[in-house]
Amino acid sequence: MAGALIGEAALGAVLGEVFSLLFETVKDVTKKARLFEPTLKCLQSTLLSLTPIFEDIKRLNRDLEHREEETKKLIDQMKKGEKLVSKCLKIQWWNYCMKPHYAGKLMELDEEISRFFRFDLQALNARNVLETLVGVNDIRKHMNLSVKNSRLSCAVPVPPDYIVGLDVSIKELKMQLLKKEVPVLVLTAAGGCGKTTLVKMLCQDEEIKGTYKDNIFFVPVSKTPNLKVITQRLFSHRGEQKLEFQSDEDAINQLEQLLKQIEDPKLLILDDVWSGSHLEKFEFRMPNYKILVTSRTAFPGFSFTYNMKPLNDKDARTLFHHSANLQDRNSSIPDKDINKILKFCGGLPLAIKVIGRSLCGQSAEVWRSKAMKWSTGHSILGSNSDLLNCLEKSLDFLDDELIIKECFMDLGSFPEGQRIHVATLIDMWTELYELDEDGIHAIANLYEISARNLASLFVTRKDASDFANYYSEDYVTQHDLLRELAIHQSSQGSIEQRKRLIINIGENNLPKWWTDQKQQSLAANLLSISTDAMFSSSWCNIQPPEVEVLVLNFQTKNYPLPKFVEKMDKLKVLVVTNYGFLPAEVSNFQLLGSLPYLKRIRLERLSIPFLCKTPMQMTSLKKISLFMCSIGQAFRNFTVQVSNALPNLTDINIDYCKDLVELPDGLCDIAHLKKLSITNCHKLSALPEAIGMLANLEMLRLRSCTDLSELPESIRSLQNLRILDISDCLSISKLTKHIGELCNLEELHMKGCLRLRGQLPESIMDLKQLKLVICDEERARLWEPIKDFLTNLKVVVAAKEISLNWLPSR
């Protein structure tokens, strides 16, 4: 029957009809069949995310013609699935024993449908279809994606929750933008005025959304624009596999061709453009194409400019009251003190929010003292230096809070407009300020900084019980003006005496003091060096004997560690981050072998064959973190005796390393290893049997390793293991038979293990120390009988959240 039907109609149309029937049945039955409600809701969610693809049947049909057999099979399964869903209505509560059978069948159907679109379309080079299927473009507007996706997306960011005083500006800006004679519109105002927020709100306007639909592209530019990276981002957002350009001119030419392929109209937003940027390069002669620019500087070469005004007195007061958490009628703060402070803020939203937050909860006496201290009798609109002076007042910390100020200034060590990983800050602050290694105090400091509106902390976990010390996916962002404030604060005093030295190098223009042969030894204990894509890796010598934390930020394909690193006898933490588009090669790693106190290394977006090319001994190294690195080749050729080279290594973190297929057996020789975290490595299919040799391992985290199908039996030997995390490991279908031999296991995290069903191993009842299990609702039912035997066990159903971690990276 199915074959005859398919023979008469296009595959895509048939699939669409069957899909619609299944979807409607699922929606109807979900409301009535309470026994299967969780499972049906999961299936309904999957089908809902796939709905957009069936709105484009013609394109889908062209793709499906090349995979007729699989499509016919899917159609047949969906038809059977519709009948299965209908049968769920007939299963009454007293037939509870039938539930596992039907629930299992429903889950299999869910998985088959997801797998069909999740993996098979890769072979058709239709990753753009995949993004449509899971609603990525919509989801990006409502959640903060992982760093991997943030660098690729050109979606307009979500505006802040609380906004005042922009209604008139939105109307005026929209009126100018929609004029036919305006090809480029420059939105200009002082830093901290809310230019980017205004643009975010403009893009929420129904008329703007109706005009441009999905053809609004938001690109942060910053002080040192890289045309190739900007163009890469636009290509990637469109799902195009364009990874390299020969030159800036080639990148711009390719971008023009890409834009011509996009239906009209289209809007390109260039955010935070500095003077000297070549905006004209983005001008192309094509109809219905516009550019909206935000900048602190007006560009005389462009005729159409919108000058954003500061907040008026009423809106400024409203925002200040909100930021300081004041109640208009019940506040004990005199109006005259508020007026003095507002006059000093000059109507700039950023200054109002930061200073208001710093006064939140303070007594009337403190307010009066601050108002008297800050009152200068003039507006701060004159220049950015005035604004910096204003914002400096928010750094009036108490003596016992001075570490918060130090941590705030450390945020200036990272490039403008980039996310700062919380895990990186924990590594830095643990050593700089002797904080706890679990990061609890570091996170507390970040919450305090965020509460003062000096930075924004984004915690991706929605369930508070889900790993209080898991921060790998959390990050911090900072307004560029606040970053300038941090750098400004760090730049007081002579170069030689500064505690924190932050160096930004454009092309090969080293600071004058660096090239001075008479320079003295530096006292800084934190050194940050950022270079751009034009840097030729020509280092001059410096004398940094006191440096404990070294942060190197770069954009070039090849990057040698500076030779003066070997003189950093007190170095404890090394952070090397490539902000270019492709993984980069880093050389001179042998210099690290001479550093007696180096404890932590974090590498991001690097290709690291050095693991096998450069055998060296680092006796003090305790932790190594690899984020979005190419390590597959290094591990395949791995011959280094890790136990000899890194005898005190206790912590390994590997995250988003997409070419990691297997771990080398040599890693299992690290006798002192306590923490092994491998997350979001989707090609990792198996763990070495030798993992049982890690006798001191206390935490094993394998989150979102979607191809990992099982845990080796040797895991039973990990007698000191306290935490096991297999969350979102979609391919694991059962727990190891001898899991009960993990006699010290306290926490088991297994949410999102969709294939894990049926009875738990009998030995699970031997886990007498098990106190916490975190899982989804279906898996929680498997633990109900176990709780009678493990009386101290708490089973927590994890909050549902949208996760795209299973998406293959480009």
C-alpha cells in the first residue's frame, strides 16, 4: 500500500501527509493518555521542532529522491507509530505492567524520526536543513548557546529584560531605516548610551520583522575588525561551507555573491564600529540591501546619521530607581541626593545602572556620603574619560571586598566582545588569590561582579542540583566600556610596578616601552598579550620574573610561544586562546618544560600535535584543559609516557574536541588522576578498557558524548569514584553489569540517556554510598524500587531544557 502510494506522489508530499497525521494524533492523545504523558510530550516536542521542514516540501522532496528506501521505511514507521499512539488511549492504569512495552516503542519511534533528520542529512550536505529542523534560528533568540555556536551565529541578540526611554528612539530610527533613499544608516552616541540595546529592540519591532523576516544579520565589529572573520561568520550563519579566503578583497567579493543569493530585502547590522573602519567595503550595489551601523563616532562619508540622545530626567530616574531597587513612596533616600547622582550620570543608561546597583541596599547615610563625594556640578557627556571617571565610583569596595575589584580588573585580560569562560577564570583566580579549587569562591566573586552590573554572568544549567561545581558551559560577557574601565584601572602607575599588565598589539606595533632596551624587570603577576591577524610573531624580549598567570590571545594560523616564557620562573597558569576561525598551530611548547611551578594549562581552538612531537616533563602540572582543539591526530600517534612526563597531573578536561574518537591507553597510566571530564565530544565511541587502572579517580564526566555506546566493564575497579556523569549520552542503552562495585559512588547523573531503559543492573543495590541520582522522568521510574533498599538515596528529575549540544559542529 505504501509503495503504491509513493509511486503516485512525490516522496516529500507523502512524508508530509503522514507526519501531519502522526503529529495531530500525538497532540490529541497526549491530553488524554495520562499514563504515557511524559513520553508522548517528548515525542510531541520532537515533532514540533521538525514542523518547519514540512513547510518546504518541494526542497525536501529533491533531497529525499536520493534516499528513497530510507524515506519509505520512515513513512512506514510513522504510520505504525500513529496506530501505536492511538492504542495508548486503551491502556488503563490497572494495566500498568503494559506501560514499559508501549513507552519503549514510543521512544524508539522518537529516536528513529530524530536520527533520520539528525544524522542522515549530513551526507546530503544539508546542514542548513538540519538547523531549520531543530528550530535553531528561533531558539537562538531565547537562549544562550554554547561558545561553539555563538561564534557562528549572526542572529540578533535578545534585548535586556528591563528597558526604559527607547520608544521614541525606536520610532525615529525605524522611520529613517525604512526610507528608500537610505542605504547606510549610522547610529551614533557616546559609549554606554544603549546603542546596541536600541538596535536589539528595533529588530523586535513587528514592522521590521515583517519587512526583513529572517534576513537580518547582526555582526559585532569591535576596535580591530577582521574582514575575513566577519565574512566567515556570515557564511557560517547561512550554512555555507566557506572556511578560508585568500585576502580581505576575496572575502568581500565572496560576501557580495552570498548576499546576492539571499532574497530581498536584507539588513546587515554592524555593531560597535570604530573610527578608521572601512565601512564602504560592505556597500554593494544591489536593491533592497541596507546597512545599519552602531558607533561612538559619526562617519562624515555617510549622509544619514541618527544621533541617539541620553535619557531624559524622568526615564533616567525610573531606570535608577529600578537599578537601586528603590520604592518611590517608601524610600528613605532624599531626592536631593538622588538628583546629585543623576546629574553626575548625565542620562547615560550604563552609568545609571552600574552606580544604582552599587548603592542598592545601602543606608541613607551612605547615599548622602556618596552624593557629596561624587557631586562635581557638571554633566559627564563631554568625553569617554568623564564616563570612566563616573564608572570608577562604582568600584568603591569595602576593604574586605577588594578581591572583587581585583577580579573585575582581571576581566580586561580578554579581547573585546568575546565570551570569557568561567572555567578559565577559576583557573586564574585559584592560583592568583589562593581560592578553593572547586571554584566556589570564584563563582561567588562573579555573582557579586554581575550583581553590580560590572559584567554579565550566564549560567547555562537550569537545574540548581545539577553539578554545583560544573562550570564548563558557563561564561561572562562585559560591555566594552566596562572593559575599558578594567584596563584603565589596571594601567595606573609605571609599567614596571603594575600588578597587572594588559598589552594589545595591532599588526607588529609593540609598545614603545617594550622596545626600549633600558627597560627594567616587570613586577606584574598577571600578563595578558593580545595580537591581531596581522601579527608576524616577532617578539622582543622582556623580563617578567613575577608573572604567575600568562594569558595569550591571538588570531594567526601559526603562533610561537614567546621565548621569554622560559624566564617566568613563577608561572602557575597558562591560557592560550585562538580567536581566529580555524584551529591554529602553536609551537615552542618545549619552553614550558623549564617552568618549575606551572600547575594549569588551558588551550582553546588549537591543533596540538605537540603531545606526541614534543615530549617534555612538567612535574608540577596538575590540570590541563582542551577546548575546541584538534587532538585526534595527536592521540592517535600518542607515545609519550604520561605518567613520567606529568607525574602530578590530577585533572583533565576535554570539551568540544570534535575529532576525538578514542582515548589513548597511555592516559590510563596517570596514577594521581582524580578528575577526568570529556564533554560534547560527539565522535568518542568508546573508553579504553584500561580506564580501570585509574585507581585514584574521583570524578568521571562524559556529558553529551553522543556516540558513546557503553562503559567498559573495567570501570568496576574505580573504587574511589564519587561522581559519575553520563548525561545526554544518547547511545548508552544500559549501565555496566558490575556498577555496584563502585563502593564510594555518591552521585550519578544520567539525564537525557534516552536509550537507557528496562531494569537497572541488580548490583545497583550495592551502591550503599549513593546519595543523589539526577535523571529525566522516565529514568526516575526505574529508580522507584531501588529507593526501598537505598534509604539515603534522593532521585531528582532534572528540569527540561533545550540543548543543541548534540548538533555536529561545522
